[in-house]
Amino acid sequence: MGRSGFLWCFGVFEAKKVGFVFLGSHAITMDSKGRLAIPAKIRDALVSACDGRLVITAHTEERCLLVYPEPQWLDLLPKIEALPNIHRKARLAQRLLLGYATPLEMDANGRVLLPPPLRDYADLEKKLLLVGQGKKLELWSESGWFDWLGAAGEGDDMPDEMLSLSL
């Protein structure tokens, strides 16, 4: 346990009030059948947090997948369902998030099998990046990640919340 009270372990830390927080990026591969192995430290955290039960769905803005521990997804689900679907953007978000949502369970070796619709949505091939995003992870094709990094921030205004953040 660190002096801050957080337990750090290779991109995952556990806080008593927050639960697990996923950090960092991890290069992984997917086999020809669509199976990928979750890195050991993340796998261990997922087993502790949700017994290896995940929900993987489409990101609403980028061509990547969102990987949620099942309890995180169950907290988010009513908020998605409550979006005002009379609005086009809210309806799109619901269709992507709910329409692609796929419950998966890691096998004994920490692997998951991604169904073809998820692989197709994110243009996933052999080389992938699993990127920590706090309470969830993002799964990117390696080329998609580096393309996104190259174009990140182009034409976007800085949100007001970012102006007070000192890094």
C-alpha cells in the first residue's frame, strides 16, 4: 500500500472508496478466432471486481470498444435507457451502446471471445491496444489508436472544465 492509501499494480490500483481504477495502455493480440487475452494484472483486478464478467460495447464517438466490468455497466445502463430518445444524438448513443452491448466472461486463461459485430465496428485485427480509462477500458486496433493520436484535438475547442486543470 502506497503512502496515498492506494494499492498500485501495473496500471491498476484499488482504492477503498473507488474500487479498481484502470490506467495505462497494454499491447495485446487477437487470434484468428477473435480471442484475446487480458493482461494478467488487469485480469486479476477484473476477477476481483466482477468475477471476470464484462460488458463490451461500441464507443459512440470513436471506432473502438468500451470494456466495462459488469457492475460498472449495470450502474450506467439506467442512465443510457433514460436518455431522451427524441433527440437524434441521444438515440444514436442508445443504439450504439445498447445495440452492441455484449456480456462476456473471461475463461480460465483470462481470454474473451469478441463477436464479429464488435470486431467489425472497431476494425479490430491482430494487433490491439487495451487502454485504461479509470473505471472502464477502451479496446483499439493498434493502427486506429495511432491514427486517433495523430489527429487528436484537431478542430476541437478546449472544454471549460479543462481550463482549470493543472497537469
